[in-house]
Amino acid sequence: MDELLRSEWRELSAERRAQRLADFHLVNEIIGRSADLVQDQVLERAVPSLGVLDLLFGRADEFMASRLLFTWRDHAWQNTLRLLDAIDEEERQAVLADLEEQALRVADGILLTGGPDAIAAVFYRDHD
């Protein structure tokens, strides 16, 4: 997102920035409304065992997956703002280094190699 917004962000009015955020949230809404359909028509064909989860949990599995995706998308938005707000290349590189460290913690959590703190990093962000 940084590459898409960087050229225009500093010149955008507060109203236009708010519209960009509203567009971002609209995409989340569309994702949320389509999660069940995507699971039923795409994912279950590729991974039939997901059908069992759907039967056991009803819409709860789509809700949980959507919440996780929304959290990740929110992190992406916040991280993009951090990059856009960097005042110079040195600060931008520091933000990028922090983002890389966050990504490694999330990877540890997904791979279950980093213990409880790494698992929590999959769901929560802990930067300033």
C-alpha cells in the first residue's frame, strides 16, 4: 500500500485520507460477506476436510478467519501509515527494519517455533 499511496498521501486533505480509510474498510466488509461463499466454493474443493469444520462450527469458522484477516489488514494499514509518516529515508529504513522483525515474530508463531510470545504475535502487534 505504501507504494500506492506515497506519491499522493502528503498532498491529500484530511477528508480524502478519511475516504481512503473508508475504502479500506469497505474491502473488509466485502471480504467478511464473501468468506462463507469462498470457503464453500473454493477452499472446500481444494481441502475437503474444511467441510467438516463448516459442519461443526457453522459460520464461526468464517467469522474467526475474517477477524484474523481483518486484524492482519489493519496491521498493514497502520504499518503503511508509519512508512508514509517517515520524515526521511533513515526513519523509513528504521520502520522497515521494525516491520521485518514483526514479520519474523509472526512467522515464528505460525510455525510454532517461537513459543507463546511468537504465537501471540500472529494476532497482536506490539510496536510503539
